[in-house]
Amino acid sequence: MKVPNVIRTYCPRCRKHTEHKVSLYKAGRPRKLSWGIRQLERKRKGYGGEPRGKLRRKAKTKKKIVLVLECKVCQRKSLRSLGRMLRVEIQR
């Protein structure tokens, strides 16, 4: 899907329609502090041979695409989901 790099849409801070700069949302590094995740990694480590608890094939093949819209007037950022799709191209 092709998305324009500037979208005119509603800004909740300005309370009117303004131009927004469009970019793709990129997830940060996940925290591995919860006990369940540490336990799962310990379990996967195995006994020196093949690791226990192998990850099976994932059910979903596409990620949900999220756009980051930044208002050109007040620089407030908001997120907009586009749903599941294979590829998104921002037109420059």
C-alpha cells in the first residue's frame, strides 16, 4: 500500500484539521524483566543438546502496520493503525 508523506487530518491538541508528517512506527527493544519471560528463556536453553520448548511455526504471517502522524503546527504525535498488510511504502 502506498501512503503519502503528508496527510491533512484532525489534531486533538489544535482541535482542527492540520497537515501531519507521516512515518512508520518502529517498536523499541522489549524489556526482559518479567519472571515469565526469564523462565521461558531458561527453559529454552536446554541441557547442552537440542533446546527444550522449541518455537513452533507462527500462525500469523503479517504484522499490523501503524503510522505515526506528527502535526506540523504543534508537533504532537498520534498513532493510526492500518491493519495487517505485507508492505507499506511512504511516497516522498
